[in-house]
Amino acid sequence: MSPTVTIESVPFFSDARGWVIEPLSEVLLAGQRNVHVALTEPGAVRGNHYHERSAEVVVVMGPALVRVREDGGLRDIRVPEGQALRLTVPPGVAHAIQNTGTRPMMLMSFNTLPHDRAHPDTVPAVLIEK
């Protein structure tokens, strides 16, 4: 059996000023070597790749479609508007995230390896056509 993606709900804390989330626990944060935040326009797609050596934790703010390739098949995960999901993606599992809303979507990504632009740990794997 191939590795699979772990999915967890991330609670929002909100008041009149807006909202706050804690994307990772202290334990998860300790193993990360890279973090980036991406603002994604409506209809746009992030990912469409897999990582050869590193594991990635992605926190996706809805609305979004997350598609992963597990056990040779595709799995669609819908993130409703007003919710956030944390997905832990093992090495070798292709993943793509599409903004299905009408406003920019935010995602936060944490990786177990530092990012090296000259030798990225990503291999293209188109799961959602742009």
C-alpha cells in the first residue's frame, strides 16, 4: 500500500477584527525546514507536482479543491469556504490545489527540506489542468 495523505481540520479563532489559525503544533513545527505562504487567484492551481524526498504539510483555506494521487487513483478533497484543512503529504504523493472561489485563496506550506531553487525537490505531475 502506498503512503496516503493525512487530513485534519484546523480551527479558526475569530472576533470582530478577523480570524487567526495555528497552522502547526509545536511538535510538527520542529521538523520543518521551509515555510511559504501563497495567495492564489480564483481558478488558479498550485502544486501539480510531487516531492521525491521531502514531506509537505499544507494548510488550505477554502473554498478549494485539493486533488491527490494515492494508490494509483485520484482523490478529491473539497475545502469549504470558511474552513481550513491541514494535509500532510508524504514523499512521492502528487498533489494539486485549485482556488474554487471568487476571491484570492491563501495556503501555507511547510516542508521537511530547505527550498533549493537550483535543485528543487519537485517533479511535475499534472492533476488539475490550468
